[in-house]
Amino acid sequence: MFSHVVIFWTKPGVSRAVEDLLDGAERYLRPIPGMLHFHVGKMVASPRGVVDQTYQVALNISFPAKKAHDQYQAHPLHLEFIEKVFERCCKAVVVYDFE
């Protein structure tokens, strides 16, 4: 299994950035074939000090293998998401990939 976790920080001056990022992930990313699991959502507040609460949206996708992830990265819908949603809405991102 290959896991792809993306943490998004939205641009403060972009109206509806969080909603547009969530909607865009559902529209452009969820339909890409090859995923075992797809989950995108908003940060949840926590009283625990070890929980990062500085981001706004997270994406968690599981693939059967790294090859499926690599195909996802090159898929036209993923590239369209980057161009139409990510670049407009996000100021920063951190990606965690692991097997």
C-alpha cells in the first residue's frame, strides 16, 4: 500500500478558499482511477498540543502501490486541479508519502 497525505494552507485573502478547495478535490481528484481510499476534509480543532491546527484542509489517499500514485500525479484531472484550484486557493502545502 502507498499513502499520500497532503496538508493545505489556504490564502487568507481568497474568499471561499476552503470550500473551493474541498469542492475542487471532489470534482477533479476523486474521479481519478486507481485509488483504494479517498478522504478530504477540514482541520478539526483539538485541545491536544501535539495536534497541528495551523492548516485548513487535508487530503488522504491510499493506493495499492507507488505506481498507481505516480499515475495519479500525471493524470490530467490532477494537473487541472493544480491549475484551477490549488494555485488560486493555496499559499502552502506539505506532502507526506509513505509505504
